[in-house]
Amino acid sequence: MIRMENVAKSFGDNQVLRGMNLHIPKGTSMVIIGGSGTGKSVALKCILGLIEPDAGRILVDGRPADAGDRDRFLARFGMLFQGGALFDSLPVWQNVAFRLLRGSLKRPAHEAREIAIEKLRRVGLRAKVADLFPAELSGGMQKRVGLARAIAAEPEIIFFDEPTTGLDPIMSGVINELIREIVTEMGATAMTITHDMSSVRAIADNVAMLHDGVIQWTGPVSEMDNSGDPYLDQFIHGRAEGPIEAVR
């Protein structure tokens, strides 16, 4: 579903991606791991077309990501943002139905609200939450609302950016379980960026380790612990000593 071929991107003298190659088969869950500042978010933004690569190409379902109708292209994606990114001035149901209330996917307001309530129920929130505002919700509830919004338009591809950041271990487990269930139910292709190894083990079919602008290792999550790759081994076990230098 997604293929990155020798993708490079620099910002001034800072070369972030140095020829990144990544293949995400349709209907699978890929988790990208790596240290802060290694280019994970830049890679995601390149796929979405928010950032233009300096070199290489990106294919989505066999077609160049920068070809064709832009709105139609973006309609294939759902996104769970790291910080929730809910609109404070809108009630929860309008946050969830944001895409359904405007643009090419526009639905009548009453229909959009019904869909929003259905998606809220799917992530374990009661219908009465629909009329609350984000400030009235806990961090875990806000993350669930963000997840409901990500799936509201039944996207083919879903991106999860640090889905458990700021959550306690129990709520992190709940979110991981929801993500795995929903992706499987929808048959969606998923790409997740995370530092949380419990998330990796819970939601990944395949794992890719991004280091120094290239994919250092990629393979099934079942092979991660015995990869033999010193970079991956150091990262997943959180060791200070190894080929990855800690920034001091």
C-alpha cells in the first residue's frame, strides 16, 4: 500500500532522510521506531505530501503520492495525532465528525452526528460524551476521541503518531488494544510512530528501525528480539552503551 524508495530530505545542512526505503503491505500494521530527531515524523509528512522530498519517490497503492486529485488522495487517510489535536471550541461530536461536515465527504449534520456517536461507542465512550468539550475530558478520553475521529470516515490508511504519549500504563494498554482491534476490523493499512515498546509489541505486524536517515532493520515483530542488529538491540532494551550515541 505504501512504498518509499530512496527518499531523501534535508533542511539546510541537516540531512534528515538519507535514502529511506520502506514497504508497507496492504492491510498490515507497520510500526516505525527510532530515537528522537531521526526523521520518523518527516517520513510521515512526506507520505502525506506536507513535505516535499528532495529525492526518491513515494507510491501509495501503486501510484505516486503527488499525482492526481489532492482531496481524493487525503480522503484515504485517517490520523491520530500525538497531542490529540482536538479543536477546543467544538464539542466532541463535531471533532469526531470534522471531515464529515465539510469537503468532498460532507454529510448532513444529523447523519454526521450519528456516525460520530457510533465511533465514540466503538472506542468505549458513551453517547453523552458527544456534547462535552475537549477540556472536560481526561487525557485518556481525549485520546479515544482522537481515535474515533481517525476512523470516522472509514479510511484505508491510518497513521498513529505516538498514540500512548502522556498516558498511564493501563490506559496505554487500552489504547493499544483498541488500535489493534480497529485496524483488524477495518482491514486498514496502519503506520505507527512510537517510542513505547509495549505499543510495538501490541500493535505491530512488522517493525522498521529508522536511524541516521535510513531503515537500519525491518522485519516481523516476532523476529525483533533476535534480529542480531546492534542498533535495534540497543534501542529496544534501552541500553546507554552501543552504536547509538546518546546526546548529552
